Amino acid sequence: MTPAADLPDTFDMAQGKLTVDLGAICANWRDLSDRSQSDTGAVVKADAYGLGAGRVSQALAQEGARQFFVATAKEGAQIRKALGSGPDIFVFSGHMAGDTDDMRDAQLTPLINSIDQMLRHVEALPGHRFGIQLDTGMNRLGMEEAEWSALRDIALAQNPALVMSHLACADDPSHEMNARQLANFIAMTDGIDAPRSLAATGGILLGEDYHFDLTRPGVGLYGGLPYVDARPVVTLDLPVIQVRDVLPGESVGYSNTWIASVPTRVATVSGGYADGIIRAMGNDAHMWAGETRCKILGRISMDLIGVDITPVEGEPETLELLGLHQSVDTAADWAGTIGYEILTSLGARYDRVYLTA
Ligand SMILES: *Cc1c(COP(=O)(O)O)cnc(C)c1O
């Protein structure tokens, strides 16, 4: 345990500790970057998938990242404060009404999604940098073929900073959608001078046909699938508040869903679904006391979880939910979701501690 004297004033002993290994994020970026001949950007939307966009962006800029991607102009303005001038900050949602001040003041590059957005952009900020987002089949963001045909020559004449699209099924290399979207992207962009981008984490792993000039990894940086070789980034330790002995026939937690069949030592840890520990993880979920695996008992509450520590010697001060023993994807499997959702759900109440390389 870190001595309390070293902790920030605001540290609350009943709060979980989320440790973010910035060195591991940088190592993941470097490794993903080594897998292509292209430039490698970094997707830091949603507060860098819940891990802290300011700290993460600064670390990645120091590692060499020069193109950052966010979902909204507000996120972009925040990243600009952390990065200072220099790196590109691209905004996936494009140029929305009300975004103009942020676009100009924070020098953001909107990824234009429609003719309407293009008109808004050139009227509000003539000569201001922009990119183009194309729809190649996902039907989420970007111009479709007909819209792009109408705008293409006008847009290309203004030297877009990037022309990009996004893959719907890149986490499954065998999915026929990948080749179909690749063919559409090539058909829509062949021969243009502007830099092109198609691949996020999954697309990088599909191979060089998908790399073009710039890749845009997100989840892989943060240790999540489909990047199986990722270095783990996140450790989540929850403090034990109380330990009690439970006799056969007694229950633990709401609705009595778990009833002891043998004498059981139960730790109550601080943390719950209000902190993004999804209640549906329930029955399969475990935590770790050092090298000892401990089963979560009964329902996960809003702020508390009961854990079987019978096999543990002594009283542990904390139990680990995420770390070397189990990843965000392990926890995602328990809850029937994906690592992305576990990461972005990690709550605001944790003390976030950053490890630098
Ligand atoms: C979120 C996102 C990414 C990053 O995807 P990962 O799967 O996390 O690597 C890249 N491009 C777009 C358009 C996105 O929305």
C-alpha cells in the first residue's frame, strides 16, 4: 500500500484506485505504428475512452503522435488545451451549428459529413482546414456516393487535410464487409492527392491494403481487443471496507441471490454499478487478492460488492477487479458487452493515478 502521506489531499480511503499506465499506452501506440508504413494517429474521444484525454494526449504527443481524433468540437477544444498548438485535432462529428468558435479558437479540423456541413464550414470559416468523411457502407457518418460525386471536385480543389471512412466489421477479419468497404473506399478516392485513412485498431490488423496514409487506433492503445497483443493499461483496485464471517444458510446482498452452503469469509469492497462495475457482470465475476482468485457474491450494488475471501490469508486491504489477471475484455464477457463499454463506463469517483514510462 502507498502510505497515505503520499496521496493527494483529496484522496478518500473508501474510493477505488484506477491506475492508468501511460507507458503501456505509448508502447501500444508504438507497436501499432510499427505495423504499418503509414502515419499513426490516436483516437482520444470520450475522454480517451474514460482514461483521461489530457494526460493520454500529452503522453502520446511526446511519443510522436501528430494526429488526434475526437467525437465533438467540445472534446477537441479540451484536447487543444492539453496539447498546445501543433498537432492536428480532427472532429468526427464534423462542423455542427454552434461549433464555429471552437473550430476557430482551438484550430480544430472538422471531418465534413454532408453538403450541408460543407456549406456551413466554408461560410463560417472560409479557408479553414477541414477533412472529409465518406460512408462506405456502415451508414453512420459520412457522405454517400451520390453526395460525394456532387461535391468531390469542389471539395478537392480546397485541399482537404484528410479523406476518411470507417469499417463496420474490422474486429472480424473473415467478414466479407471488410473487402466490400475497402473496394468502395478505393472507388470513391482513387487518384486523389489528399491523404486517406480507413483503419482503426481492427483495420490496422487486417493488413497493409487497409492502411493508406494514416491509421486511427483507439481501443488498442488502451489495451482492448481486437488488439490481442496489447500491453495491459488499466488496473482497478477497490478498498475492502469490512470483513465478516457468514454461516451456511445466510445470504449476501440484495434479493438473497447468493446463499452460503459452507462457512464463508465475505469482504465488502467499495465500488459498484455507479462506478461502471456493470451489475450484469454478477454471477461469473471475480476479483483478486494478490494471486488468489475470489468470487463476487450475489448482486453488485450501487456502491458496494460482496466478495468471497475465504481462501485469502489475513485481511486484504484492497481487491483487484482489472489488471494483469483479468482485462477489460474479461470483465466485458461477464457483462455480455465489449471492452470499449467497460472502459468508457469507468466512473468519476475513482482516484486516477497515472504511471509514466
Ligand atoms: C472510435 C473510432 C475509431 C477508433 O476505433 P477503435 O476500434 O477504438 O480503434 C476510429 N475511427 C472512427 C471514425 C471512430 O468512430
